[in-house]
Amino acid sequence: MTRAPLTTGSTTGSMTTALQVRGVRKSFPGVQALDSVDLDVRAGELVALLGPSGCGKTTLLRSVAGFERIDSGRIALNGHVVALEGLHLPTHRREVGIVPQEGALFPHLRVAENVGFGLARRSPARAARIEEFLELVGLAGYGRRMPHELSGGQQQRVALARALAPGPALVLLDEPFSALDAGLRTELRADVRRVLHEQNMTALLVTHDQSEALSVADRIAVMSSGRVVQTASPLELYSHPADPWVATFLGEAWWLPGRVEGGQLRTSIGPLPVGGGLGPRARALVRPEQVVLASDGTPALVTDVAFHGHDALLGLRLADGTPLQCRLAHSTTLPREGENVGVRVTGEPLLVEAG
Amino acid sequence: MGALLAAAVALIPAVYLVVRVAEAGLPRILAEVTTPRVAAMAGRTLALVGLVWLGSTIFGVTAALLTTRTDAPGRRVFGVLLALPLAVPSYVAAYTWAAVADLWEPSGRFDGFWAAVLVLTLYSYPYVYLTVASALAGQDQGPAEVARSLGEGEWGVLRRVTLPGVLPAMASGGLLVALYTLSDFGAVSILRVDTFTRAVFTAFSVGFDRTGAVALASVLAVFALAIIVVERLARGAEKRYARVGSGGPRRPRPLGLGWGRLPAAAFLGLVAAVALGVPLASLLRWFLAGVSRPGSIGEVVAAMGASLGVSLLGAVLTVALAIPLGLYAARVRTPLALGLERLVFVTHSLPGVIIGLSLVFFGINVAYALYQSVWLLALAYVTLFLPLASAAVANAARQAPPSLEEAAESLGLTPFAALLRVTLPVMLPGIGAGAALVFLTAMKELPATLLLRPTGMDTLATRLWTYTSVEAYAAAAPYAAILIALAAVPTWFLATGSGAFGRDDS
């Protein structure tokens, strides 16, 4: 087993950039899967690649891993170029750990042998390292089990330990929670985040689940049709999306049309603060949680009520016919369909555009 | 690469047969086959195939319905028993019937066309029975329940929903029966029925008439190909009948037969008793006499050794070639991969006598170093049984998805090391099962073994055949017993593992 020395202590100055993707393009017959993708992941950071299915996020992950050859562009790990047009460092020399969708544990090997798979076979520290990483993922004492004796969540934990044990430069997680049920998923997400941070590990997580990306990642790169359209922290992304598509992909949002007058957009629900440079007419995008019930607010008709337990989403229609939604934090009473309520918008709109 | 090599090896006989036909020239071939004798033989062969197909379909479908869908007494036991005739190779069956014929037939002879129809039907109906029973077991009860809600009674549901649903299984089982009947050499030659396979063998090994043998073999190959094509089409139709929607299929409520329960049980019992009882009686009668014959033990041991040796060689070679082919077919669903898989399947379906004949010519004219060696015989086994092994390998490969190899590569293994340390170990049980199946099937193989064995070598199958041809029933008995025991192993797994008669909640 030979490996290029790719670990930290790199010679270049950009010590803090663990993964650098520049202008990467990749096409399959009939599809431009990656269309000039740029992405930076800083050392110790957990970045989520978020996008709808078919947006190219998995292709990007597989290109970083070395399972796919890129057509053009550049991928560098810790300052060392691993892929260029015509250059392709094979996966086994890249030092990337992978946690696949369904774990992909080696079914013929015990848990300990799975975790130790990437470690030198005769290393004296091997057993201790296996034990250390099993403990890290909360599976101390499970080393003698066979993979089929574990639950789905446990298998994913072993897959994480297996990927981390050799001390990779970067860990790639390919929708690692998608095969688990809801309760387990939340628990495992928190654990994975804790483990990655404890190890100061750099990680790239592919997901199509917005709430997963928002709750786990330090930063999120949103992909659409083979491009990264915005990279930002979860909070930034949610409250300042780059465009309406990103805004609606991350959660519900509704347009409120109005007239621009004196730095304000006058909508049928009241004035909203907006910047300059707009024409006489504009529209603003707001999230349901910005809409609150207020007895002295603008009258609105409740068109439907969807109760979700922790909150409820009300469908509303304003007097001029504008549709809107209101997220109601947990309360003991809910308005009924057909009832009239008063509403108001708080905070700044996500986006404002002329028209 | 390896996949192409495997396919090339498997295709040698088929290609070489075409070469020989071309060499002889179409006019000569046509002159050989357009004679009254060949016409009569073609008629006889097709009549045999047709009658065996009809009989097997009737027995198989009836038995499958009775054992899986009714309250016939003893259906669970009969369910397994009725699959067991599959474990009796046709030539062994023919031997066991001929060896006790003097008990009911004054002349003591059991041969001719109708004897062949009876024997081949009794020992090939399980192909229909097993496929239909397993289709019935997997059939979704949704449509049947809807039909009942629309006013159909039990028989109406059976006629309008259940049976149409298993029609593809019936067709593919029936076509397998037709193919095996057409390919059968052992039973028809023991029962002295002049069909194509027997004529090809006789023309070559008794008459030394090479052109005649090639001409007859090519007609036989055309018939076989026609059946294969129809079988493929039927299999395609099967997909359209696949269950739609999700959720586990519900087991149907068994159909109450009422006063018909006893006749139903009697029918099941009779088929099982006749098909299994005759071989059993025959072995009981002759086995002791056979093994106590002077020198018989040594001879059996020698034949056993020869069978084991050449079958093992065949199994190892077959699996070695099946690994690249099966992996390729499972991983790469390109037209080339699918085409290779099909081509190999076609040679598998050609009668053993054609494969044997073609390899004899190949040995004499092209690879003389191999002629009269066990290697040529092992090559015949590769050709005949490669699909069995490559299907097993392909199934095993599906147990080892590419993500495993990718995980191993990300942990620092080269692709080749990942194949060795991850993929192959995961596939090992499946590969082992494929090897065992090829090994057991090769032990039973008769026509190619007869044509290709080195002079002086006798296997279990050839000994049985030679002794039976001279009516030395006692001497043949030990071989028959061993061959049945060998064939019983995979049959047992097939019958109990098909899921048709599994434990259920009733």
C-alpha cells in the first residue's frame, strides 16, 4: 500500500483550505453534470452540498473522491492537485474517507476488521486505534460483531469510524442518514457533527435534505443544474438567499407585491423596508415565520390549516387575493379554516425585486 | 477481457459446427437430410417433444395447483415429493424402468416410442411443476380478491385470474421440458427410439459417417434454437405479469375441494408413487446383486474416481471463466455484456450430443494435443455449464455492490487489491454454490462424456449406459444409485428453497 504524502504540513501557503475546487466540469452522455463548479472547504470545517436530485452534488463528491474523472478544472486537497484535465490521482492515493449512503460495510469482516481496514496491518498501534474510534462513535465493545448483527444506525457509525481511523485529509459523507428513520437520524446527525468537530476533521456532506444541511453544516453550498449557486453559513443562507430559487428551495416563501415610496414597499399587508434602485413597482419575498397574527393587523382569510405538532402552517388570503402563509409556533388554539384573522409582517424581506 | 475469453471458449463448439457445415457444403448437407428416413425421424422427434410437453404441462400445472392452492390432504408432503423426480437423470430413469419391466410385461421389454413418452414425461414434468408452483406462491392476491368482489366464484377466479397470471411460468417451464426432451440422448437410446440425438451418435460412433452426423446435428441445432427463441420470448412476457405495487403478497385462502379431496390426493399420490416407486423398486431389486458381483466394487470406485476427477476439472475451469463473465454481466449492463450472456446461454441449451460431436471434430482437426485427453471433455463441460456458474457468480456479485470496492479504495487499496480483499471474499459463498452445481451436473452428463472420454476411461454415467445397453441390469444398479444420490442434492435445495411450500400460517 503506497500513499502519496498528502497530509497536513503542506508546502503551499493556503494551509487553511483543505479542499479547493476550481472550474470543474464533468459531463455524461447527454448531461452536463458539473458546469464550472467552484468550492472551498477550510480545514476543520463541515460543509454541506445541498441540492435537488440531479443537481450534480453526488457527481462532485465522486469527483473529489476520485471515482469520476473530471473533464476540466482543478481539484486540490491540502494544496496538492489531485485532478486536472488529463491528471487523475486514483482514489487509493487521495486520502479521503468515505461514508456511503448505506454504510457499505464489508459484510465478511467483523466490525473491528472493518474499522481497521485502512490501517497498516502490522502496526502496533492498530488495535488501540480501532478501539479508540469505536469508542468515539459510541460502539465500544462491538468489535467482535458482524455487520449484519448491527442496526442501520450502528452500521453508519461503524462506517464513520472506518473512514476516520486512517486519519484522512477529508471525509466525504454521501447522504449518510437517508436510509434511517426520523428519530435515529436526528441523533446520529448530532453525533456525527460532534465526532467530526472533536477530531477537527474536514468534511463534505452531500444531502438533499434542507433541514439536515441547516442543522449540521458550518457552511452550505447550494447546487443547482451543475453549479454552486451560493455558499454561506446556514443562518446567512436562510435569511439572505442569493436568488428566489435558493430562497424557496430552503423553505416556504411568498411574494408580496407593492408600490415603492420613500424607501418603503407599500404592500396590502403594510409597509416593508426596502433599499433603493427599484422602479415604481416591486415585490418582496417573506417567510411564513415573518408573518405573525395580530388582532390589529391586516385582515386575512384562513384558507387551510396544516398542523405539524411543533408548529402549524396557516394558508392565508389577503383581501386583494394575495396568497400567503403564516407559521404559528406551538399554541393551544388554532384558527379554523374560513375564519378571518389579523396579520402583520415582521423583519426585513428575504429579497426584493423590481416588477 | 476475461469475459470475452470466457465467451470465446464457450462458443468453440457452436462456431466449429458452423465451420463443418460450411466445409461440407450446403448441397451435401441438404442431400443428407432430405431423405424419407430423416423425415420420419423428424416426425418422431417432434411428436415425442410435443407429447412430453403436453403431458408435463398437464401433470405439472395440476400438481402445482393442488399442492399450493387447495386443501388436498398431504399437499405439503406431496409438494416436496413431486419435485424429486427431477433428481433422476432421464437415462437413469429409463434404466430403472427397463430393469423391472419383466414384472408386468411378459416379454420383459420396456422400450419404444410410448415408453419414452412415459419416462420423459414422468421425469421432466417437475420443470413445469416447480416454475408454476413458485409463480403461484408469489402471485399477488389483490387481483383475485377484486375478482371475487366483482362476483366471481372460486372456479371463475381460478379460470379468469389465477391461471392467466401463471401462464408465462407455464410457458417457460413447458419450453424447458421441450428443450430437454429434444436434447435427451440417454433415455431415447436406452429405450431404442430413433430420434435425432440417437441418430447423430450412431452415425458418428457406429457408422463413422462424419458428414451424416454433422448434417443431422445441424437440423437438431435448428430445432433447439427455435425452442430457445420461443422460450426467450415467453420469458419476456413474464416480466409484464410482474406484480405491481408494494407490500408483501398475501397468501391465498386454500380452495376447499369438498368431495374432491380424496381423488386429488390419489392423483398426487399416484404420480409420486409411480415416478419415485419404480426407480426405488428397481434399485432394491438389483442393487445387492450388483454390488456383490465379483470385481464390482473396484470398478465402481474406479468410475467414481474418473467422474470426480473430470467433473472437478470441469467445475474449476468453468468457475474460473465464469467469474469474469458473471462479474461483467452483473456490473456492466452494456449491450455487449448482455449479448455475451445470451450467447453463452444459447450454447448451454444446445444438446450435449452436438457439443460432444463438435468438440470431437475440433480435437481431431484443430487441437490434436487435446484430443483423447480429459481436457477436451472438461472443455465440453465448460461449454455446457458456463451459464449455471456465471448466473451464480452474477448473483453473488450483486451481494457485493461497487460501493464496497469504492470504500476499500478510499481506505488506500488499489482497485485490484480491493477486488481480492473485498469483492471476491464476499462473493465466495455464491461462487462455491455455482461450482458445486456445475460439479454435480457434470457428474451426470452422458452424451458429451461418451463421445469425448479418453479411450479406457469410464465414468459413472458411461458405465450405467454401457451395462444397460446390454441389459446387464444388476451390474448397472450401483451406478444408478450413486447418480440419483448425486442429483438429489441440488434438487432438494430447489424443491425446498423455492418458497412454494414454505411454512405458512395456515
